[in-house]
Amino acid sequence: MKIGAIGTSFIMDTILENMATTEGIHCEAIFSRTYEKGKALADKFNISKVYTSLDDMLNDKDLDWIYVCSPNSVHYEQSKKALLAGKHVLCEKPFTTTSQELKELISIAKEKHLFLFEAILPMFHPNYKLIKENLPLIGNLKMASGTFCQYSSRYDALLAGNVPNVFNPQYSGGCLMDLNMYNVYFMVGLFGKPESVEYHATLFENGIDTNGILYMKYPNFMCQCMAAKDAFCENGVQILGDKGYIKVTPSPSTCQSVTIVRRKEEDIHFELPENPWLYEMIGLVELVSNNDYDECYRRLDVALDVVEVLEEARKSAGLPF
């Protein structure tokens, strides 16, 4: 996998570090709007090519993959251009703002027989698979709760009158799209699409959500997804059944520690402290090496369900995009 990466945000450093330690995947080029930023990142990771024109990078025949790590609002546009140029695509979360956009990307990927994945941590984590396999141990599901609250380093800038991209409706920002979607992905990946969605959010004066609680109703149980970018707390997931519960820490995005607790039974514990991005890279390489398009399409079905839930949630809360 020879990758051309779009973007120079802080998350790109983590991604490139884990690419460098994973056999079968290598970043060959960086696209940045400013050459200086692109060159600094390229030098740090011994990347040979820097582009300031996306079209030029898409025309590079040495690249077979494009990794989209740009502001949320341009994920669709850049992913579409990459697919139309014949490149496989790995896109940072959130995949797209609307379900119609994602449906179009999926259609193009299938028509051109290209891989298309969303870079979302839990979906590739071995512990997430173990959670799904061990759900029957806790009996009939009664409720589930996910919490992901991080005080944003850019929230103070918002309060001071600036509007960072992550808090800008024009860039599809806000707490739901940045943090709470991890909770949503976690639940939808396990339980499928809910019957109904209701999102109660605290809105800033520009209409963006800085925190919120999302309720997802399933036939026999409820899920609560709580997130905040203007507060912090102990994060994690709890899934409750009539025979026990599953506890996940330190967050729904990493799944590093999983404990299954049952009455009169010894606890079962899974621990994988390694960087969760490493499992994402390893899992991606494995699927691609096996030409597993069926698994790719299954994951796209989950991604589309998530986008539709997020759409319904934004509508419920009156968000301006």
C-alpha cells in the first residue's frame, strides 16, 4: 500500500508513526496547502514527495492509496476525487456529512472495484471483536452507555471570539461529529441501526454543539451516548445485561481494557495497551492483502448506518448543517 496523505494536522503524526512500524503500508507523499508545513512533516518521517496541488498527487502513478485527513467538510469532495482518479481511499472520521454523499462514494468504489474505508479506531481493534463475541455472556441486553468527554484545547479560543474549524458549522464541526460519533460507531457496530434517535445538545451562539446526549432506541433496550468538548470526565463504555455487564476503558475510541463481570462467576479481562492506531494499520493491511472486498462492503454498510444516525441526530437537535 503506497499512500499519499492529505493533511498535516496533529493526528497525522500518530498515523505516520504507526504506518512506519507496519509492514505492507508506507506513506510516499504528503499534500499540504503550504509547502513549508508539508515539507516539515515529510522530513520528520522520511517521505520523499510533497505536493501543494491535490490533482498532481492524484496523478502520481506511484501511489495506489489516498489517506484523507482534512477538515470534515471536505472529506466527501477529496475522497470522490481520489476514487475517480482510480485510487483506493482511507478517510478519517467522520466519513461524510450526509448519507447521500457516502452512498455516492460507495457506488463509485464498487463500480471501480476500489477499497474504501473509514479510519475509525474501534472497528479494527481486537478487543472490539472480543466484546462482540462475548456479548451472550451477559444475557439479555438491558441498556448501554458510552461516555467520551475531552475539554478541547480550542474551546477557549471559541470563547475568546475565534471560530476554530472543529467548532465551525461550515466545516461540519462540533461535539457530535468529533467525539460522540465514537460512541455511536461503537454501539451501531455492535447492535446495528437503532429504531429511533434523539439528540439533546448544548449549542453555542453560532449553533454548534459543544456537548450533548444522544439516545438510541432498540427493540428491547436503550443506548445513551454522552460527549463534551467543553468539559472532561472519566470516559468509557458499559453494556448491561440481565446476567452481567461489560466495562470498556479508557474510552470508546481505544478499547484498551475490557472487563466482563457476572454474578458468581470469575471476571474475564482483556488488556491491549498498545497504541490503537497500530491495530488499525495492521487490520487494514490484512484486509487489503486478502483482497477482502466483502469485509470492506460490510464495514461500509456500518459506516452508512452511522452517518444516517448522525444525520437524524443533527436534525433532532436543530444543528445548522
